[in-house]
Amino acid sequence: MNTMAHLGVGIGWRPEIADAVERLPGLDWVEVVAENICPGHLPASLLRLRERGVRVVPHGVSLGLGGAERPDAAKLAALGERALALGAPLVTEHIAFVRTSSPALEAGHLLPVRRTRDALDVLCENVRIAQEALPVPLALENIAALVSWPGEELTEGQFLTELVERTGVRLLIDVANLHTNRVNRGEDPFAVLDAIPLEALAYVHVAGGVERDGVWHDTHAHPVPAVVLDVLAELRERVAPAGVLLERDDDFPAEAELAGELAAIRGVVGPPEAVVLAPAGPSALRRGSAPVDPRRRSRVGEEQGALLSALVAGAEVPEGFDEERVRVQARALAAKRAGVVAKLAPELPGILGGEAPYREAFLGYAGSRPMTAGYRRDALDFAEHLLIRDLPADPAARRRLTTWWRDRAGARPPRRIVRWARALAGRAA
């Protein structure tokens, strides 16, 4: 047996609240979105926290270990590089798929894996590939979902338990996601806690959300509700977690409110205790380690491709899915996509006359243009989409958008849009 490093109570570090995070009393550790930092240029705030002895754990969101394809070697190397740069005791990711290769689509969001034997075999092989590539232990998080796959063969508890038994991977349990799935998918969070191997628990996530029209949205932009703290309390009755982390990604409250939420979490989990984890063991790592039959990966890929096409490309909803829920998820993905692009390119809403005109234009674009290469490319593609159509209608705004696009498009081959933009800019001068 080995003892898990005690993390304590922490918060998700975000640039918008960096100063407040540094001032939070009794902060033990922070988690940072791995894709949002550069190992050679760590934010000064993170460096100061590390100097104080505050641990920093990188949390990945783009590996898509639940997808049909094998993990991307470059993404794995980047995650490992961040772990080493931060001196992290582990890295974390999600049990989810985020893209498909056929068709080539990006969700821009974490989507649920169908709990079947095929999908579990693919996930286990992907996890083993990741474990071999990473320099520190890996823990995986259960995700929240709006939609349920038809014809699942395993419960959440069975799926997570077999994943741990076959790979030795640690678990990051998000109690807010357990509550979300109680509302949206009718799954009992306490039954999940009773079924999974809590000796494999690395740490816990806590976050807020909101219920609209009978659907729970895991927003990370609302206070943590009592129902989520109740799930945390149930988990604490079963095990003493090595760490608990508050996630907040938007609509950041005052510093005092963040401190109050952390205090409420401390009140639930109590004083720290030593946590003993079961070792992965050679037998656990060998079990089911034969290469996955390519036909299984193909079946998983076809299923995921059909769902993602319905969510982001307007394709027909696959048989067996709740069509209304798929539409709700599709609208949520489009809204998220618009919001992320606006954060990455805050000039665009200003050029287009404000938040409302920007969202109307972006959602019109997104309805016919699925994302295929990430959010930064999406922002450029959106600008191209408008300019090709001689939009925005105001000539001054169109000139500003042309300049914005030219400054960021880089040295791409001079396709028609490039030649057109240069000509337009020349006329504007």
C-alpha cells in the first residue's frame, strides 16, 4: 500500500482571479487547466504560489481518452511537460471523448462515453498508453452529461470499477457531476459511491450549477448548492479524500464569497487524515492488456461520430437518443463555443456592435460550420465567414474586422480569402 500525498482544500486557479487566489486564507493547493499554461512561461502568480509551498496540479481537457482514436503523442508529451514544470504529484484528465476522426469534428466539450464493453476496452488501452507516456501518476474524472446513450451494458459504478481494476488508474470524483447526472440521467450518486473503489480516489471536485426546465447545467459559474455539498458529505462518510477542490470558471464572485465556499467545503470534509491507496500492481496492469481489436475501435468511432454529427453538424439524431435532450446539448455546445471564442478574441464583439449582435452572427455561422481545429482557428474561420459575405454591413466595422483577421491569420497560403482581404485592405487605405 502507498500513501497518497495530502493535498487539502484548494481552488481552480484562473487568470481572472489570480490575485484573489493568492490572498485566500489557508489555501493548500490549486489546479490549473493544463492547456492554458506554457511550461517555459508560467504565470507569476503560479510561481509565487509554488514558492509558498502551494502544490499545483495540471488538469487536462483535450486528450479525449474515451475517444475511438489512440491518444495523441504530442498532447501526452505536452501534459507531461507541464507536470514536470509545475513539480506536480499527478496529472488529471477526463473519461470523455472530445473529437472524432471520421467525420473530423471537434466538440469543444467533454462528451460521455457509452458504457459498453467495446468502449471500456478502448478506454483501458488508451489509459495504458497515457500512463506509459506520462512522468507522474494519472487520475481520471467522471463527467457530467445532458444526454444518455441507449443500450448501455454497464452502470457508472461498474464501468469505473473495471477501469481501475484493469489499468490501476486513480479516480478524480466530481461530486457536482454526480448530482448533475442524478437530475439529467436519473443516476443515483450514492449508488455510484457505494460501487466504486474509493481506495483509488486521488481527489474530489466540487462546483456549482443551475437547474433550468428540469435540466441541470454544470456551469461552474454559480455558487455550490447544498445538494452538491450533501453528496460531498456522503463521500466523506465513506472515505477521507486526500484533496477537495472548488472549481469556478466564470461569473467570478467577490473574494470573500470564494473564501466562504472553501470554508463550507472544509466544514464538510473535516481535518486532514492520511490516505492509503491500493497499489496498481502488475496483475492489474496486465489484465486485458492485449491490443484492442480494430473493429471495436471502429464501432466506437462510428457511434461517437454519429452523436457528434447530430450535436454540431445538424445531422439526424441517432436512434435511441432523446431528441429533445440532444437539441438541448447542441444549443449548449453552440453557446459555449460562442463564449469561448469571445474570450479568446474579445475584439470581435466590439467590432460587431456588442454581445448580442456578435452572438447572433456567431450562432448563425456555427449552425453551418462545425469546429474542426480548435477555438483559435474557429475565431479566424468566423471572421473569414463574415468577410466573404461582405459583413459586417458597416464599412468601418468591416475594415476593422479585415485588419483584425490579417493581423492573426499568419503565413497561411494565399487562398482566395487572403487575396480578397489584401485587396479590400488596399482599397480601404
